[in-house]
Amino acid sequence: MQYNFDNNVPLYIQIIDIIKTKIISGHYEPGQQLEPVRTLAAEFEINPNTIQRALGELENQGLLHSQRTKGRFVTEDVTLIKKLRNKMVIEELEKTIKTLEKMGFKKMEIKEIFIELIDGGISND
């Protein structure tokens, strides 16, 4: 897979975000073993030390854990994954709302459009 990295954000942070997204989206299931560091480094086309740093941070956050000689595994704490999933959706929605407010939309307008969009009664045609 081809990744487009932002030169303004540290690479290991972008890797953390990608792996978090894979965890909350179900690409990596609870308890699933991750690919080895060198395999991930090849996939992302970056230095293995950068992958190691990102995975270490994900361990600190409780999303991964290591088993000596076996590798790294996704947490089996589905409550933690659900909390992270909810946190990420809230952050994205807050960013979107702020952008729309800068465009002149009122909260009630945004809410009405969002509800119509969710209900399938509106399209962007």
C-alpha cells in the first residue's frame, strides 16, 4: 500500500495514527499479532527504528503488548478500543463542525444537514 506522509508531522506519529486506525476499524482484531517490525518497515518504506518507536508508544498507550520471542499483539481490551474509536470520531466531527462554522454555518444548520445525510434524504449532487 502506498502511504502519503506529511513532512510537517513526525513520521512515527503518522505511523501511530495509521496503526490506531487499523485497530479501531477492525483491520487488526483484538489479540491479533502484528507483522514483525521489519515487515512493517518494508510496508511503510521507512526505517525499522521509526516503526519500533511507534509500536513502543502504542504499547505505552495500552493498545499493543509484547510477548517475548513471539512479537506484538493488539490489546484484547475491547472497551479500550471502543473508547478510542469514539474519541477519534468525536475529534473528526469537532474538526468538521469548526470548519463549517468558519464557512458561516450555524450549529442547527449543521445538525439538520447531518441528520438528513445520515437518513439518506440528501445527496451532494
